[in-house]
Amino acid sequence: MKKVRVNLVDQRAQLKDKEPSTLEDLAVAARGGMETLRPALQRIYMTRASAYRDALKSFIHGYQEGIQQVVERKEDSKSEQESDIQNKST
């Protein structure tokens, strides 16, 4: 019994050293009432919004690069076709 209790104390000490999780942060804020819950929810919202914005920017950048590659390939194939036509006509 004593050994189990020591293990639990050690685990709690380790958890205190770590940064609280989002869920733990919300639980503490909820106990404090609306005054503390509102800023915690705003932090979560802003963090998720920031992550979403960054992911969207990355997607758009990759999409634009893909479009640019397709356009370049079409231009290359078009110039090759034009040069082939000129070579055949001479």
C-alpha cells in the first residue's frame, strides 16, 4: 500500500513539472468561473486559428507552385511543337 502511494506521489510530482495540457488548463479555468474560462477559451481559439491559417497558407503556396509547373510544361511543349513545325516546313 505504501509503495503504491509513493508511486502516485512521484507521478503527480512529474506532472507538476510538465506544462498543463489544454484540457487541464480548461478544467482549472472552468472551476474559476466565466472570468477565467473566457480567456482560456480565447487562447485555444487563437491557437487553433493560427494553426489553421498557417496550414491554409502552406496549401495555397503548394497549389500555386503546382499551377506554375503545369503552365511551364505547357509552354515548353508548345514551343517544342512550334519548332517541330518550323523544322518540317523547311
